[in-house]
Amino acid sequence: MSPLFLIQKLKINGVQNFLWASVLLLLALGTCSTSSLAKEAEPLASDEVVEARLVHIAEELRCLVCQNESLSSSRADLAEDLRAQVREQIIKGKTDQEIKDYLVERYGDFVLYRPAVKPMTWLLWFGPFACLLIALGVLLIAIKRRNEKIQVKEFTSDQSHDVGQWVHMQEQKADQFINATETHTKKLKD
Amino acid sequence: MIAELGQFALILALIVAFIQFALPMAGSLTKQHAWQYLGRPTAWLQCALVATAYACLLTGFLSDDFSITYVADHSNHLLPTPYKFAAVWGGHEGSLMLWVLFLAIWTSLVAYFSKSLPIGIISRVLSVLGFISVGFLLFILFTSNPFLRSLPAPLDGHDLNPLLQDPGLVIHPPMLYMGYVGMSVAFAFAIAALITGRLDSAWSRWSRPWTVIAWSFLTLGIGLGSWWAYYELGWGGWWFWDPVENASLMPWLVSTALIHSLMVTEKRGGFKAWTVLLAIAAFSLSLLGTFLVRSGVLTSVHAFASDPTRGVFVLCFLAVVVGSSLTLFAWRAPQVTLGGSMGLLSRETFLLLNSVLLSVATAAVLLGTLYPLVIDALNLGKLSVGPPYFNLVFAPLMVPLLFILIPGTVAKWRSASLPDMVNHLKWIAIFSVVLGACLPFLLGEWSIGAFIGWTLGLWVGLGTLQHIFERALKPGRIGGSFWGMQFAHLGLAIVVMGVTGVKSFEVEKDVKMSVGDEVTIAPYVFKLNDITEVTGPNYKAFQAQIDVVKSGEIIEQLKPEKRRYLSSAMPMTEAAISTNLWRDLYVSLGDPLPGDLHQWSMRVYYKPFVPWLWVGVLIMVLGGVLAAFDRRYRRVSSSGPLQTAAQAVSSLNAQAPSLKDQFFSDQVGNSAHNLSTVQDQNPDITSEHNSSLNENSSPNLNSSGAH
Amino acid sequence: MKKFLIPLVLFGVLVLFLAVGLKRDPHEIPSPLINKAAPDFSLQTLTGTAPFSPQDLKGKVWMLNVWATWCVSCREEHPVLVAFSKQIGVPIVGLSYKEIQPQDDPEKKLSTEALLKLARSRGSVWLERHGNPYTLSVMDLDGRVGIDYGVYGVPETYIIDKNGVIRYKQIGPVTPQTLSETIIPIIKGLENS
């Protein structure tokens, strides 16, 4: 129900009317503000697209004065300056690579968290994959070789018969043990 | 007085540790039996002495004794008492005290729980552990003494770094250190076995529970560290591939490989040399981690203040310990026997693939962490290797690992049939792929990463559930080992799904807010009610009161803070988090903005599935605990007839000349398995009738047990 | 069997690298601008009205020293520079780097002229008190020139030759030792060429 309608309905005289109207209006505004007049907060950055690109690039760059943080998350002074520079360059329309090159020109490869792929870093980038292939190869060969060795031993050993007997004897001992245990269980239950 | 007492206790501990190292080993090599028996008492004495020294340092903190330099550097009379406990390990010297304390505790536990082990083995194990203690105690006494005094004593201390004044950070280092130090036990067992020349299923059976417990602590420690970083640092990150984090991840990866490799050795006697190498590697990586964090060779947010002398000492110690163990390995490994044969498609091979993938992953992390150092050492300049590299290299290695996990648990030993396995797993596979493809659509945007992550997580999760279900339908007791494995794998699946979920679907909004403003991340609305000033025991802060509204109702109130500690100029963000099983809502208060609008910068995050990371880790840890305390291990160590049987079995193994050994592993392994089955089915008899059964046991079996 | 020696060998290589690494400082970032043309700029000076550019010193060997009144290490280095400026005839140009800090103007209300004036007065007072080794000092208020030169900390010092090419960068304070062992020999070498 509209507050103004209420005021009309009450039909109070002039000054009082005005006072009541003000009070009711304020009340009305008070109840409305929480739901319809609350402001959706503005983004901190003036341009969200630029900012998103900035974060994307800055995450791959290193803060030069910190102990090991990305340019995106660092609070250091120089980091703020560099982020401002990167933002400017994004607005100017430079590509990601151009911006990275700009920083590498001034600070060297150290500033890149993703090392460039060049002869100096081939071992780094291709090493793990090569290692995997070698390891898989070694595993395959090792399994095949040991199986051959074991086969050879099984069939060419002169002592295989003796060993078989000895194994059988040990197994009998183990079975005796189990029987003793079971006998005692039965004795318990009786 | 307290500091001097502590220092004295440390010196005594060093002497005792040296005896613990020298005499039992000498005794076992020269057959002087009396010396071998010195292992246990010296271990316990060393533990008592180290504990005394630690207690002295702790007393220094609790009594605000600022004449002790270390206490003055890391504490303050305003520091709340619980944090004074944690401040003991807040710096380099104190953290080393924690290291030696835990090492002494682990050594004592090994000494206590090893009654069934032959004296020849235990004396060597304790000796190796003693050597490590000697190294660390020397390090402390010569380069990192926490008991140094500075007179005149300052009136008040500098205070513990505000970042460390937090409950998460109180438990994280001790859990992590329990893990690091625990790796020394598997290492000691491996070295003892190499020296003895006896690498059999008994060795792997002894090593496994200790390794699993250490692994559980390490998992918990790493998880806690991630969780702490997540809620404390203010932007919701939980893994940064920082060198110190990598230093904890590498032993974890290798010890996971070790646990799985020990299974092969225990069951089929295969690939012993590789298992031993993994045991050496796990501890070596722990030591390497200690070096990297304290030497200053790498830049890290975690690094302790570095000192070249300390770096040199640790490097020398590392070189001696690892160098001598690898030399011993090179000498003895060729003599190790082969064990049973295995088909190209078999459980053994899957377990070994697990080893390969985890080892390559470790090598990749090591390469990435040390590459800047290598390039610099070669005078080729300076470069950085950061998260983009690690993410690109690590993730593809985890994909095959997660894939083979399920077939690995289903494959038969020695020889598995591919058609059988495919048949067994086809429904799980189909479900995983279909669900994995659909979920990203439902939860947000579809991406190939989300698809792969969800599919693999579901594959491991559903496969584990299917396995549990099938086993439950069969008769017979299910041991801790089985539950342990299932929980650990399930936990891993949950972690994978959590990582995929949060990385693919999280939403961040960086806004400026004044009182009354709101931010919407559907279906949640965050409304800023007020910003007030509050005072804590040793800080002052601005606190924002934020209502979180969903469907018109206020579901929670969040109070993020921006604190300024009295002792430091550095402002600290205390993020506020609303958590439930499915998502976190994360709000971080920024800085006041210039201008008349009284605006503050605020970061609001919607992070789905993040709680799955922590829950998954806890389930993995639970799995480890369940596996370690499987009755199989407890029985073998404490009960009579099975103890005798185990000794008999292991001695039979040992006596067989190498030619016979390969047959033995199978046959005797089977017998041992039979025995434990009997035990499982008759739990009552063993404990009650120890003595009577011992009388009846075959004298032949017993006589071979004496060494 | 030789294959079992592989872990030991690999470990040995690792230890070697770690040992060398102990002697290196991972925080030091070498400059990629060595042997490259000094980036051009035109900045207002501390006292004068005309702006200064590196072109003005072409044909001479000169040094560029990055400093600020808020920099603690600069105070250590300053007497060394002052003494050095008197004995050798090489012009030392000061780069007053980000003299105005965020806390000086939290509301961001001051104009550029006001900021420049504040920086100039602070700098002048400081130099009067501690001595002035500089032929002139340029004002890099927003740090942009610093970024162009790859400055990441204060103090830093560059040696630039007659053709305007950067030949050496000193990271951290100049000490008598670095002067005698490195800087003076380089300058002498450049002057003779």
C-alpha cells in the first residue's frame, strides 16, 4: 500500500500532515532501501576485460622483488608499477607476447614464470617426457629379461629336483604347524 | 640455567647417539653380541635427553626468557600461550630441535615395536637412525644452537611472525616433520637389509607399516599446509609450486611409489633392488628438502633465513648419507635375487608402472625446482621456473597414473587377462566417461580439462566403490590393509574431483564497496553491512560485516579483517570463509580507497568443490592409518605362535641359497599366507595359547630362528 | 653391474651443482641491458629548469646512480660516492627514484607539480646533509625510467660509455672494494678506448 495513499486516508490538517508525511516517507524509504535501493558494487577495475587479461598475463610473470610470488598476486611497490605498465600496454593493443618481450628486454628471462622454449631449456621442457619414454622402455626390457632368466633357471637347473623335494618338506612343516593350531582350537572348544 | 641445561642435554644426546650408531653396527659386523644389544637402550636414552633439551627450550618460551636469543627473536610477552608452543619451531634452530626430537621418538618406537626382529637386523636399523641423529645434533650444536644467550636481555621479544600466529600453522610443521623424519625408518631398514645382504619378503613386511605411517603424516602435513595457505593468504590459492612445497611433494610421490613397490616385493619377491632404491630416495629427498629450505640456494616464501655455513654443513651431511647409501646399493644390489616371474599384463606390472609414473613425476618436479640453480651454476644466466611449467608437465603425468589405478587393483598377480579386466570394468568406464562429459555442462562451462578431470576422478571413485562392494559380498574378514587401500584411493579420487571442480568453475569478483553495497555471484548475494575497528590481543583490525544471502534469506555472516599487528608494519588479511560440503564462499577485505565515498576494495570468490580437497586428503590419511594398523603387522610383531612362524618362514627364506630363493618366495609366501589366513579365521586361539603352542611347535623350525 | 652405479653418479652431479649454487645469490638479477644502448629519457632535474637526457652526455663516460631519501642502503653507499666523485673526473648523474611514496599522498590529492616540488625539496635537503656527488640529479617520480633501465631495487648504479651503451650494472650499494676492483678498471678501460 502506498504511503501517500495512507496519508490521504488519514486526512490530518496541514502541518501535522506534512510531519506525518515526512515520517511515513522516511519509514518507507527505510524499508525499501535494503531491497531495491542497495547498490551492486562496481568492479574495482575500470575495465574488466583489460583486467582479466592483465591477471592472465601477470600470473605468468614473476614479481622481481618478492621471494617467489607472481606479478598478479604481489603487493610490492614495483609490482604495482609493473602491473600499471602492463595495463597500459594492453590498452594500447599490444599482444601478450609483445608485453612479455617488453619485460624480458628490461629484466631478463628471470621475469618469466613459464621459461621460453630455447636450446637452454630443451632439457627442462622435453626432459620429463623423454624420461618417461626411457623409463617405460627400461621397465619393459627389465620384465622381459627377468622372465627369461627365471625360465632358464627353472628348466636348466640340475638341482631343481632336490629343490622341489626340499620345498615340499618345508611345506609339510608349515602344514604341521597349522594342524597343531587347529587341534588346539578344537581342544579349546571341547 | 634452563638454556645451559638444555645445551648440556643436547651434548649428552650427541654422545649417546654416537654410541647408538657405532657400537651396535660394529657389534653386528664383528659378531660381538653384547654390543648389538646396546641399540635399544641407547635409543631410549637419546630420546629422553633430546626430549629434555626440547623441554628446556619450550620452558624458555613459556617463561618469556628473552635472554635466550632465539626466544627473543620469535616470541613476545603479548603472544598468546598456544602460539608460544608453536613459536618453538617458528625459526630455523627450533625447527631443527623438532626434527631431532621426532627422530628420537621414531627411533624409540622402532626400538620398542621390533621385538620379533632378529637382533642382527634391529641393531643395524638403530645404528643407521643413530647416525642420522648424530648428523643433526652436530648441525644444531655447531651452527644452529637455539640456546645461545644475548645479554643484556631485551625487555621484550620481536614476536612470532604474524603469518605464523594461526592454528593451522601450529599443526602443519609437526605433521610434516613426522612425515619427513618417518622416511628415515624405511631408509634405515633398507640400509640394514643391504648390509646384511638379505632383501626378502620379511624385510618388506617390516618396512611397510612404518612407511605407511610416515606417508600418512606427510599427506596430512602437506594437506594442512595447503589448507592453511588457502584460508590465510587471502586470495584462495592452495598450491604454488614453491620450492619448499616441492620439497615436501617429492618425498610424498616417492614414498607412494615405495609403498606400492613394497607390495610387489612382499608378495612376489620381485624388483627388490628398485624398492630399496626408492626407500633410499624417499629419505634422500627429505634431506634434500632440509637443505633447500635452509641453505639459501633457492628463493622461496617459506625459506628460513639462510646462512652459507649451514648450507655447507647440510650439503656435506647429505653427500655423506646419500652417497654412502648409494655406494652400498651399487655394491649389494647386483647380488639381490629375482623373485617370481611376472607377465607383461599383471598386477606386478601395474604396480611398477605406478612406480615409473611417480618417479618420473618426481624427477620432473626436481628438474623444475633445480633448473634455475643449474643454469646459474653454469653461468648461463638467470631464469625462473614457475607454476605454468609445473602445471603443464605434472598434470599429463597424473592422467595415466589415475587411469591405471583401477585396472591395477583388479589385475591378478603374475598374469592377468585383458578380456576379463575389460569385462569387469566396462560399466565403470562407461559411467565415468558419460558423467564426466555431462557434469561440466551442468556445473558451468565445458572444457577439455574439466572433462578429463571429472572422468578420471569418477573412474577412480566408482572403481573403488565397485571393488568394496564386490569384496563385501564375499565371505571372510576384511583386513585393515584392504580398507586402507580403498580409502586412500577414494580420498585421491575426491581430491582429483575437488581440484578439477574448483579450477574449472570458480568465480572471482574484485569490487569496490561502501556500506550498503552488495555483490552478486549467483545464487549468492554478499551485502556489506558495516566496517568497524576491533582490537585483538596483539593487533588492531578493520572488520567488515557481510551478510550472505541466498533466496532472500541470510544464510551466514562473514567477518573478514585487515589486521595490523603491533609488532610489525605488515598488514595481514584474514579472509572470511563460508563453507559447506559443496562449496566455499570466500571474502577478502582489501584496502580503503581514496576519495569521499568511503569505499573499500573487496574480493569475493565462489569456489565450488574446494572442501573436497581437504576431505579427500583426510580420507587418504585415514586410509594410511587403517593400512598401517592391519592385524597382519600387529600380530606378527607381538603374538607368540605367529611370531615363531614368521621367524621360521623368514629364516627359511634366508637360509635358501640364491638359486632356491626364487622358488621359495612363491611357495613359502603361500605358506605364510595360509598361516595368516588361519590366524584371521581364529583370532582367539593365538593370544590365549601362546605358551602351549610354542611347546608343540616343531623344534626344526625353531632352531633355524637363532642368529 | 654398472647400471647400479647410475643413481650414485646422478647424485654426485646433483651435489656438485648444489655446491656451486651455495656460492650464488638467487636474488640477484643480472641486467639484460649490458652492451645495449642506454634507454633514452627526458626528465626534469633536481635544481635546474631544463630537462636532462642521456644524449647530453654522449662522448663521455658517465655513471647513473639510482637513489632515494627513503632508501637505507643508499646512506651506506653515499659517502663512498661522494669521495669517489671528488677523485675521478667521471660525471655521476643521480636518478631520484620514486621519491614520493604512497604514504606521502594516501588520498591521491596532490597535483604532479606539487609532488615534483615536494620531491625536489626533500632531495635537496638530503643531499645538503649527506653530500652531493652528482653533477645533476633527475627526478623519476613514477619509476617509469627505472623500469626502462630494469631497476628493481635501490641503490643501483650503471656505467655508460661514450657511445651511450651500458657497460656495467652494480646491484646494491657501491663499496670501496667494488670501486677499486670493478668500477674503476672498467671506467679506465672505457675512457681509453
